[in-house]
Amino acid sequence: MDGLDDLRGGWLQRIAGASDEAALEEIRVAALGKKGEISLKMRELGKMSPEERQEAGPALNALKDEVNAALAARKAALGDAALEERLKGEWLDVTLPARYRRVGTIHPVSQVTEEVTAIFADMGFAVAEGPQIDSDWYNFDALNIPGHHPARAEMDTFYMARAEGDNRPPHVLRTHTSPVQIRYMEANGAPCRIIAPGRVYRADYDQTHTPMFHQVEGLAIDRDISMANLKWTLEEFFSAFFGTKVKTRFRASHFPFTEPSAEVDIQCSWEGGTVTVGEGNDWLEVLGSGMVHPKVLQAGGVDPAEWQGFAFGMGIDRIAMLKYGIPDLRAFFDSDLRWLRHYGFSALQVPAVHAGL
Ligand code: DAH
């Protein structure tokens, strides 16, 4: 068969010159497709004499194989080159430092709640919780605050709205964490040692009051718990919390849910216009406390003839401001990122339990 060498030379050259896979495919169709040049040549075999066919057949087949092989080789080469090119573009320096990303911070209230919880847990107190919307029975009556009692009015209570004819008992946003005392005693009886941190609500707003704030309640009931145990527990707590020996001063006071009752001050100094806890001759009021009133034990289903104990309630935001020198309570709840970044804590900062005294 004439011209086979030219044919081979021509196709091999075009294949070698194909610049991408699409061009290569065009060449394949033009050579070996149904109407491709080599395919048409093979069809001519039918018209040949047996002798001619015997010579031309193997030669054409060999050509076809050769072109196919050249196509495959070129395709592989183009693929490698494309990959090479992509890898150049996608090159990445894994030794570069990571791009800086702002991380969030732990809010001082969360941090201090954790700190308080860790210190009391170390003294054997479990954590209890109660609902933020509670009935006025739990929030007031069970705590020996009857309907006419001035404490109800004093607390600037938020009442839940009731439609005309809705006769459900009144519910309030709890004004303190004390109702958790009742709920815990009802569910678990005595003896018990718990703290109950959480949100409380009162209609009040100025530099030291916000309508929502945080308290932690304490309750310890057993057969012979006394005010002395209360004083030791609180001094131990404050010393661990502030990281220095803190003296406390108990002042006789009155709460409906405790008898006797005491307000507790911690030692502080105002030297240089800022307050420092654990030194100096001044006192700062930080909590209310006392021996749980027999009527409160009774409301919680605990027999006052058998059991007695102490309770206290303390402002979490307040002690957070004292410990970390934060001047304005309202800023706690403004969600101002600059404030949060300044006063927030690293998530990796684990609260310390011991003052290391
Ligand atoms: N519930 C009181 C308040 O919110 C604080 C308090 C005082 C809690 C005396 C107590 C307590 O448990 O014994 O002002």
C-alpha cells in the first residue's frame, strides 16, 4: 500500500504537537473515528485482491496500533503536565504561621460562677438549679414572706402577665435564688449542702443595679449546724476567692427566711480611691445569711424538730466587680465587644480552688 509512511509521519507529528486533551481528541477522531483517515483506508481493504490485502492489512493494523499508542502516550504526558502546572499554582507553605483569628472570651459572670462553684465543691457543696420563672409561692410564701410583707413590694418584682379570667397562680421572674432552697429540700430532703447560682430579676437600674443580675444561694442542713459553721464556711470561701486571708464581720439583720439573720461584710481598704479586699479597716457588705427559719424548713418538707442549718445569698456580679476591678455593673450586660475582650477570660484559664495560703 502506498503512502503509509507519510500517513504515519503526518499523524505522529500532529499527535506530538497537540497542546491539550481536547486537541488530542480531535486528532483521534480525524484519524481513527468512523470517518477518520485511517479508518477509511481500512475500509478500502475490502476492495483489494487477496494478495494486496495480505500485505496492506497487517501494515494498516500496525499503523492503527501505533497511532493509538502515540495518542495514549501523549494523553498521559499532557495529564502529567497539567497536574504539574496545577501543583505549581496550589503550592502551600505549611510552615507559615496561621492567620490570626479573634477568639471569644469567657464572660466575668461565667468565670466567677465557675470559681465560686469550684471553691464550694471543694467544701462538699453540690450545685442545684431552679426555674427563673417561678410561682409566687416558691419565691415568697414558702420563704416566710406573706402577701402583706413589705419585702414583696421592696423587691420590685416582675409579675408574669395574666389575661382576664386566667386563674393560674401568679408567677414571677424570681427575685432571688432563695426559692431553690425550697425546691431542693422538697426533692431531696435533709441533710444537704448545696449552692444554687443563677439569674434573678428586679425592676431596678443604676450603676450598681440591673434588672437581671446573678446570685448564688447557699444551703447547709444537718442535725447540728450552727452560725459558727456559717462563719467558717464564708471566711474559707472569701479567702479562697480573693486569694488572701479575708476577715468577715457579721451584723445582726432581718430576713423573713432566717432566724437569726446576719448581713456579712468583708474587710477592705479604700486606700488610693480603689477598693482592695482582705486588708485595711473598712467593711463592705457582700451577702445576707442566717439560720434557716423553721417555717422555711417546713415548707420544704424538712422537720425543724430534727434538722437545722444555715443559708446565705450573695451577688455574683458584685463579687466579680470587686475581684476584677470592674467599675460599672451595667456594662456587664451591654454586649460591647471591646468590654468583653478587655474583661473576658481565656477559655483555657481554669479557676483555682485554693488560695495557696
Ligand atoms: N434572698 C436574699 C436577697 O435576695 C439574700 C439572702 C439573705 C439569702 C439571707 C439567704 C439568706 O439565703 O439566708 O436579698
